[in-house]
Amino acid sequence: MNPVHNKDASRFECEMDGALAVCEYRVNGDVWEFFHTHVPGTMRGKGIANMLVEGALRHVLSLNGKIRPTCSYVAAYIARHPEYQGHVA
């Protein structure tokens, strides 16, 4: 399962059995602020949040963007993955 970039809604999303998990962002210039990640209870424990954040961050890096992790989950993900730490705004 891969996250879908829903540009119109400013989020990356994943749907499973009618439930929707999201990683929401705002863009200011080349800085992508990730401010909210939500995984419904029925989807938890399956690595969905990890997959959403990884897909989102890879997308930003493919555009040579910078990351501002104001979402606690995104900040924790970056702390665990040093390859993204040099891309934090």
C-alpha cells in the first residue's frame, strides 16, 4: 500500500476498508510544514503512519524542499531516521 498525494487537500492519504489515514501539510516557498498525522483506530498497528510520513518526506526531498515537522509524529519519525535530519528547515 502506497500513500496518495492529494494535492488539492494538502495531504498524503491512505484508505483501507473505508477508513482514511492522513498526513497533512502546508507549503511556504520550499518549506513543507507537516502539522498533523491521523490514523483511525481500525488502521492502527499496521505501520500506516510510518508509511504516510515516509512517502511524504520522500516527496518533499524529490522536489529539493525542506521539512518543518510541527506534528509530533513527523518529528519523532525524523529523530529515528537521520537521513532526513539535514533537510529540516
